[in-house]
Amino acid sequence: MQQATVSARPSGRWSQMALWKKILIGMILGVIAGITLGPDAEVLKPIGTLFINAIKMLIVPLVFCSLVVGVTSMQDTRKMGRIGIKSVVLYLGTTAVAISIGLGLATLLTPGLGLDMAITEAAPAAKEAPTLVQTLLNLIPKNPISALAAGNILQIIVFALGLGIALTLCGEKAEPAIRVFESLAEGMYKLTELVMKLAPYGVFGLMAWVSGKYGLEILMPLIKVIAVAYIGCLLHVVVFYSGLISIVGRLSPVRYLKGLINPAAVAFTTTSSSGTLPATIKASREELGVSKGISSFVLPLGATINMDGTALYQGVCALFIAQAFGIDLAFSDYLLIIMTSTLASIGTAGVPGAGLIMLSLVLTTVGLPMEGLAIVAGIDRILDMARTSVNVCGDLMVSVLVAKSENELDESIYNAEATVSEKEAELA
């Protein structure tokens, strides 16, 4: 009995271990195995290929079902009104800016340049870049079933948004269909959770193959990716968010930055926007003076659809992978990355492993090799801490601006907090 207990203990510890720790262990063991085995480590690659195929399997149904559910959850479009429109526009707009910052920094700092990785799958044939008008026209699927079968992500997103709005406008008659999509979405969330359990093993197989083929040269670019992503996150919060607070809201950006410290710290440690929601609501009301009505609507909405930090991460990682595999992206590809990440931020909201799922969408849309997922998966937790904090900071920023525009921001609380801090600074 004692032997059985002892032997079962490691298995129990492994099953209770956080996923990010398992992935990190898988990455480290994969690097060790690859360096030890050298080119022979390619025999482990099929393990990673199975994981990549499972990720690909999730993309279309997950995005479609979760987008439809996300739109229909608003129930009455009139109820959303001005506040909802302002919030959604701000959330999507700041997401587009975030990924643009990520793309810009990755272009300037080139974290993947010189890695010279080879594409093992058949490389996509070179094609002439579509014009902007053609890209916009191609957003509307002529046949949505064909778009679903072909995995055309942008067309799927547009069709899902349209169907969700239509079901919402149908009222009670659409409730049976909405319940079906809700059930399908829950099933996809559970399937995603199951697939993500395979991530440590998939990362192990792929990292063993990558490190066996390229050696320790793969590690330095990962440090550069982390540095670029963190620099981008700081710029987005300190410069862009604070700038909006100052210019649009005509409020003290210092007060905003001090008010977000607690929820940002919670987000950094928990890596969950939803889990941070109580701290975010508390800070918005007690430290920033946002009304109960605004905070109760805008902040849960933001925890669902606002993924600025994740979008910035998409830009950095997508360009890193393109640079690592020596793939030149056209201007239209940059636009596709921005559009896909912005719209997919709604479709993958609340999904476990949303960062990797969104990155797989971007890679699929632009035609970048999916093996790149394995390279960044091992550092995903480190990146997740920063991007979740940015998401929460964005939620607070939007709640302040919306409350200010609706005359529901108690500026006496906002300014009183500043006065207290100033007095404390003087006493110190």
C-alpha cells in the first residue's frame, strides 16, 4: 500500500500543477532532449504535430460559436445604448492600436531575425498581395458554409457577428437557436481545455525537434521576444492609455496610473481578467470615482472582449515567427493581422489558453507556419502576466472615459485621491 501511495504521488502532483508550469517543464525537457539527441530528436516531432493538428481542429467551431454567443448575450441591443456603443468602439479601437504597437516594435527590434528556421510543411505558394479594396470585399463570404469548410477566419468572424446580431433582433423566436449555440460554445470551451492539457507534451516534442536541429541559438531570441512584449505593454499603458485619459477625458493621468496599481498587480499574478474583476470594480468606484452603473456594465464587458495586451502579443509573436522562418510579410498581411486580432479578441474571450488560440488564428490567416506556436508556448506564462495586466488597465481606462462622457464620474473622488496621495508624499 505504501509503495502504491508513493508511486501515485508524483502523478497527483503533475495533475494538480498549473498548466503554464507543465508547459515550461515540457519546453525545458524538450530543449534538453533536443540538445542530447541532436538531429535524431526529429523522431519526437510527431508528438508536437498531433498537438498542432488538435489546435487547428478547434479554430473554426470555437471562434464561430463563441462569437455568436458573445453577441447574443447582449440580449437587447437597445439596452446597450450609448454606453455599450462607446465601450465597444473604445475596446476594439484600443485593441487595434495595441497590435499596431506590437507590430511596430517587432519590426524595429527584429527579435527573430537571423534565426533562419526552415519550414517543414509545404510552404505556401507565393501570391500577389491583394489590394485593400479587395481585402475589404473578401470579408463578406459568398457562401458561409464554404468559408467554414475552408477555414477563412475573417469571413467566419463577419458571418458570426451578423448571425449573432440577427438572432438578437429576432427576440424570443431565436431563443432555441441561441441555446443551441450556447451549448455548442460550452462544448468547445471544454474541448479546448482538454486539448490544452496536451500542450506540455506537444511543446516537448516540437522543442526537442527545434533545439535538436538549431541548438541553443533558439533561446536568445525568446529573451528578446519577452523584452519586446514588455516594452510594448508599458508603452501602451503609460503613453497611450494615459494620453487618452489626459486628452479625451481631461483628467490627471497620474491619478489613473495610481488607481490601477492594485488590479494590475492582481492581474499580473492571476493572469485572469475575469478573476481580477472584483478588484477592478472596487478600484474603479473607490479610487477613480466611476459610478456603480457604468462600472457594473463596462468592466464585465471589458473582461469579455477587451484583449489589448493579448493583441499586442499577437503582433510581436507573429512578426517574430515570420522573421524566424525568413518570411517577408506584405503591407496587406499587416492589415490582416490587425483586423484578425481585433475581431478575434471577441471570439476567443474567456477561453482557456486564449493567447495561443488567438495566435493560431493569426498564423493561419497570414499563412505563417504553425510550428512557431511551440517556440513561444514555453514563455507564454511570462507573456501572459504582462498582457493580462494591460487588459485590466484598458478596462479601467474605458470605464473612466465612458463615465466622464456620461457625467457619471465623481471627480471629487478622483481628485480627492490625488490630494491624499500628495499630502502623503509631502509628509514623507
